[in-house]
Amino acid sequence: MKLDGVHHIGVNVLDIERAETFYTDVLGFRVVKRYEEEIRHLMLDTGSATLHLFESPNMHMENAIDCLSEQGYAHIAFGTNREHFPEIIDELKKKNVVFRGPLILGQGESVHFKDPDGNYLEIRCPAKLNNEKKR
């Protein structure tokens, strides 16, 4: 089987307008397509993949795991570089996004937070590890 990679990531949200505001105003993604079929949904350009938000107003969004664990949890991780990571943290603070971190987990440094519907999100950059050579 030969696949081209990830086409999109689907995420359920309770209110499409509220979710659109969060993903565009807070995270800076751009709406590329809107749909109104049996349910309302939209596609967002994230720069490397497309995020597909599906409005599910009657869905019971239950909290998954409220803290990181060795078992992992379902989430979407967005990447950045070390240079922009502190700026992103400052921007999240200015936009009143409550987050956990920054944490070094494995080879990455990241912050973890939820969208308005409780979907788990992460912004990650390469970690500056102690065993790296200092220049």
C-alpha cells in the first residue's frame, strides 16, 4: 500500500463558530473550506496538514485524562522551532489560554492545553537537552 500521508485530522466540536474563533484567532490557522450538509463542518489549513472540525452539538464531550501519563492520550500536536517557542508561550498567555508546561518529554519540549470543547492540544519544539554540546 502506498499512501501520500495524512490528508486531514477530524475533530468534533460542540459549536463550530466558537471553535473557528479559537483555531483562527488563538492558533492562527486559516479556514480553507466550509460545508453545510447534514452537519456543519470546516477545514483549516495548519501549514502541514488540514484540520477538519465537525460540529456535533449533541455530543457528550467527556474529559479524557487531565494529566499526562505514561499511557498517553488522544491529542493533536502542532510543531514549531525553538526560536518561536517562547513567543508562542507568551501569545498563549496574552490570549488567556490555560496550559501545562513547558515540559520536556522525550526529545521535545511542549505545552499542553484544551480547545473550548475539551480536545487535547499540544505545541511542541525540539528540546534543548543537557547532553547537547554547548556552542
